[in-house]
Amino acid sequence: MQRRKLGALKVSAIGLGAPIYDATTDQEIDALITRAFALGIDLIDTSDAYQGGQHEAALGRVLKSRRSQAVLATKFGNLRDKDGKPAGVNGRPDYVFAACERSLKALATDVIDLYYIHRVDPDVPIEETVGAMATLKTQGKIRHLGICEAAPATLRRAQAVHPISALQTEYSLWSRDPEGGLLDLCAELGIGFVAYSPLGRGFLTSTVTGTDAMQAGDLRRSHPRFQADNAVHNRELIERMNAVAKRRGCTPAQLALAWLLQRRDFIVPVPGTRRVAYLQDNAQAADTVLSAEAMAELDRIFAPGAVAGERYPPGLLARVNL
């Protein structure tokens, strides 16, 4: 597995994200972690918001005897209610300190390798949030700072307080917003880019192609891209993408991840899965090289504006790129 840099932090070119739409058992996570390490994947990404905090706790149990093998990343500030629904954002310094203590306990570790503010709090100056995170670093509780879904101006302000190692934002063939300036800014500031939902929340791999097969509580049910006519239109794009994958002799997942890896050398996708077979499929993308023609064809299929529907419903969309 090739290595990439997120600021000064070196990680595997592909990470292991959390399967946020499905609950996982300790046994499933143990199998995933064991295979990830064998494949050379060491960036393990989670959040205190995933599965009501249970994903952090499960990772803590599974990683206890192998903590040194992982580059452990988690996030705070993206609040959920008791039913797992979005419940606001909190970036206040006192909350930063309290959230970190909870995550350290849940993860059964003394230090978090990469700690993100999960969403920017519009009511708290980013300087105050990042200042508190810098204090955590001084205290030895975190090693590197990250920020999620930040607009360019916010990222500059955060970087002015303390070096940011990674910006984590949705980026994939069907979510190309970061190309509007964020990637160039990351290159300018020496900040790594962690791409979440790099497989389009399952749509790019045809694992999920609409709301019909989703469970009642699946958050993707509210996402416009999965609904009605939008889903019909978007499936046509996937069929064209699948034809490219077939000609290339790779899976759709490998195609989508390889496209991301070739966009910039500081991009690290973190696809989430609960299946070892999918993890192995994803890992092979690091060795998949796409021709200039294949890259250009994918760019045409998924040209900005080609995908029908916003990536989030209005309430959630208002909480990104702040």
C-alpha cells in the first residue's frame, strides 16, 4: 500500500471509514481491522457521532492490543439526538475539551492521532475552536488537527491559528464541489485532503440505487440524489461508468477510488464498509492506474452539474462549506 501525507502525518493512501448506515459487531470490526493492517491500511476513521458513539467504543475494544499499528482519527461537534438524527453543532472550547475526554475513554487510548471538528459551528469563531484543539495537542491528548466541510476562508483562518493536517470533505465522482477552490487551497497550505463518501454512499458501486431497499431509519432516504426521478437519472450515469470499469478490467469501486487518487497526490479516500470483501476490493484501487483517456471520460460522465439532486437535504446542506 502506497503512503501519502496529510500535512506532516503519513498514512496509507486509502483509509478505512466507518459504516455509518449499518450497525457493526465487534467481530466484524475485528475482522476488518485485521485485514486492513495486513493490506497496509493504517488510517482508521471514526467519529463520536457514528452509531451513537458505539463505533468509537468498538474500535477501542478491538484496537486495544494493536493501537500502535493504527493512525486513529476521530471527530467531535456534530451532535445527534437519542434517535441518531442531527441535533446541531458545538465548537465551543469547553465542549472541545469534554468531547476529547469522552473519545479518549471510548477509544481506550491516551492520544488521538488526528482529531477533527466534524462540522464548523457558525456561532463560534473558528479561531476559538481550533485554539482549544491546539491546547489539546499541547497537553499530549491529540497529535494532529483536522477540520471537516470548511469553506476556503474558514480553512485559512483555522490554519492561521495552528497548522491543520487534514481537511475532510465529501469528494467523489458525483460530488465534485472541492474542485471549486478547496483542493488548490489545500495544495497551497500543505494540507492533506481526506475524501469521505468516495463511493457516493453506495450509489457509485450500485450497492444502493434508490430508497426502496433502504431500512426505515437510513439517513440516505432524505438525500435528494437517491429519490424518485433523481435516482433514475443518476443510475444512467452509473451504467456509463460501469462500462468504463468493464473496459478497464476493474470494479466500479476501484475505478472511482483510482480516479480520486489520481486527482491529487495528497487525497486520501476513506470508504466505509462492514465487509472484508469490499475492503479488499477498495484496497486494490491503490494499484489501479487509469489512462488519461479513462480519466477524461469519467470527467465527462460526471461533469459538474451532471448528477441530479443535492448531496444533502436542505437542513444538512446548510451545515457544510461554512
